[in-house]
Amino acid sequence: MKNLFMLTVFFMSSLTSASVDLHEFDSLQQEKRYRHLISILRCPTCQNQNLSDSNSMVSDDLKQIVYEKIRAGASDKEIILFMKQRYGEFILYQPEVSQSNVILWAGPFVFLIGFLILFFVWYNKNKGDVSDD
């Protein structure tokens, strides 16, 4: 009986903490845009969760902003630009390549190529030093 009570309490608490979007859209296309945007925008308070996965109050507010902007006729680019201006590049799961962050995108490849060059130079230099006993 105690287990049933605990299970009921757990189930009810999980229902009350779940965030449910109750937005009404004019068309299926608007709803698809909304779902897409909240999946590519990151919650500013959560570590590595998009808006659709987050239950924080901030993400609820941002979902409402996205909803209102879609209903007002804003394009996806305008909504993303608004969010970037307000929260910076962090709001995007896939930041855009720009002059300010090109080193972050190219850096790993530059280091890999540099390492491979140094390895082949070292290998070719030391290849003849190994002697058979």
C-alpha cells in the first residue's frame, strides 16, 4: 500500500512539473516554425538544453516571445536576430561562423594539420636512426 502511495505521489508530481505548450496557431506551418525555432534556440539558464526541453521560467518566457513574434508575422531570421541581440551567440546551438569566432571553427583543423606535419618531419628524421641488433 505504501508503494502504491509513493508511486501515485511520484506520478502526480511529474505531471505537475511538466511544461505543456498551449499555443494556438493560425496554420500548421506556424506551428512547425515554432517547434523548429524552440528546438534550435538554447535556454540561457540551462546547461545544454534547448527551449523545447527546458522547463525553466526563462525558457517559458522565451517560448512565449517566439510564439508572439510568429503570430505577429516575424520571419525566422528576425526572431533569431532578436534572440542573438538579446542573449548573444550562446542562444544558438549552432553558432554562425564570423570574424569574431573563426579561430574557434578553424583552430582544431589548424592544430591537427600542424601536428601531422611535425609528426611526419620527426618520423622521417628518426626513421634511419633505428638500428637492428
